[in-house]
Amino acid sequence: MKISIEALLALDAIDRKGSFAAAAHELHRVPSAVTYVVQKLEEDLDVLIYDRRGHRAKLTAAGRELLNEGRHILRAAGELEAHVKRVATGWEAELRIAYDDVIPVRAMLDLARDFHAQQCGTRLRMNAEVFGGCWDALVSNRADLVIGASGDGPAGGGYATRPLGEVEFVFAVAPDHPLAQATEPLAPDDMLRHRAVAVADSSRNLPPRTAGLLTGQETFTVHSMAAKLAAQQMGLGVGHLPRALAEHEATAGRLVIKQTTQSRPAAAWFAAWRSGRAHRPGKALKWWIERVETKGWLDRALVQGIDHT
């Protein structure tokens, strides 16, 4: 490699400070040393970097291009240096988080904002999952942490969990849907005659899961909780929604909550991550675990961002 970081630093300092002497002072070098570095680079590349014919040396077109591109390299080198130091102090280079689609994205973004305020440099990668998708993301190594994993975890273990609380669901329909005026409580036969809106399980490897559907019921499957909510508001189908979300929409007149003879049980939710000697939590993972297991976080998260749906 003929281009060194030292040479790029010299070119950058000369350009910013306006002279070889001022650059040498900033770099804690003597001017002759800076001059030598530049001349050596010109010889190695066989390219004229400075035009010295005038009163002051000026960058040639090739020299300007070298400086512009070299600054990208200097920034990358600086970021790499800082990154290595962060890793050495226990902060992960990257943290991949999967969260259940029921959690409003606003709540996750608020956590991300607070995390970035730590200025630890850990890169975040977040993705929403549905039903068994959180567990699937964990066991297939698509996520380092999952928030909102529900039901029993996959067989084989190898992961640690923290309980987050329970999510309650209620049955809701559009105000102009035939069931909106039906006598309560609704029996399974009443609901079976109407199309249900379901969110597709995002699992790639684990068996897909469903909840709140009746055997033989016509189903309209969508990709997200936001799409399910919109479909039910339009009367395209019926189904269960998180209580906080359904009550908010019912208050606004966009949905009607109906009592049923067979209510959907509340779902226990967990935060989960891989465990064992090879997967000891770093500082970033610990930060997220502490935040989501804080008392009341789940309840606040489920109503946070509702107005943004």
C-alpha cells in the first residue's frame, strides 16, 4: 500500500491550515518532515500532488481528488479506531432486535433514541415480527434480543428470558358491521359466519401460529397489526385486537368492542436472548433488557404511539 494514513493526515492538515508550516505545527512535526511525507507520496504514486510553480504550492487536480477521497478513508479509520475501543470496553458492534408487531413502532423508536443518547456507537437493527416470529428470529440467529415473545419457547433451550407482562385482547368490529348491533355475548356460531382478519405469522423455520380464529372460519390474512386494524375499521372482517388499541379506537368511534362467550386468553410476553458462555450479554444488550423489564414498560408501550397508527 503506497498511500499511508500519515500522508493523508498531512494533506488534510495542509489544506485546512493553509500552509506546510501550520500543518506541521498541528501535527507536532517539523515542516521538513511534512514536506518529506508529501514528496515521498508523490514519488511512490508517480503523481504530482502539488503545483509548486507559484508563490504558494497548490493542489493539482489529482492532488485534490486524492485529498477528497482520502478524507473518506480518514473518517473510516477514525470510526474503526473508536469502534475497536468500544468493543474492548464491552459495547457490541451491532445489536439486532426483533419485537412483536403489536408494540407500536413509536415506543421502540423512543427506546432507540434513548439508547443512541448513550453515544456508545453500537449499531441498531430492528425488525417487527408476528406471533412465533420473535422466537424464530432468536433461534435462527436473526436477532440478539427479542421483545414480546409470547407462548412457550422452542424446545432445546439455550436462551434466557425476562417476563414483561401480559397483553389482553378483545373482540372488535366496525360500527357498520352486522355484528356491531348483535346481542351480546357473541357465541362462536355468531362469529363463524363472518370473515376474520388475521396477521400472518412471520416465522421462517418454526411452525406458524394462529390465535383467536375459529375452525372453518373464512380468513383475510394481512402482514401487520396496522393492516389488521385498518381492515377491521373498514369492515373487511372481525377479530381480536390488543385491549388498549381497541378501546382507543372505540372511543374515537372507529370500532365497537363486543363481549363474547369465549374470550381470548391474555398472552404472557417475554424478552429473550441467547444464553451460555458463548453468548454473554454485552453492555448494549443489558441496557435494552433493563429498559424493557422496567415495571410498567409494556403497558406504557402498548398505548404509546396509538395516535400515530
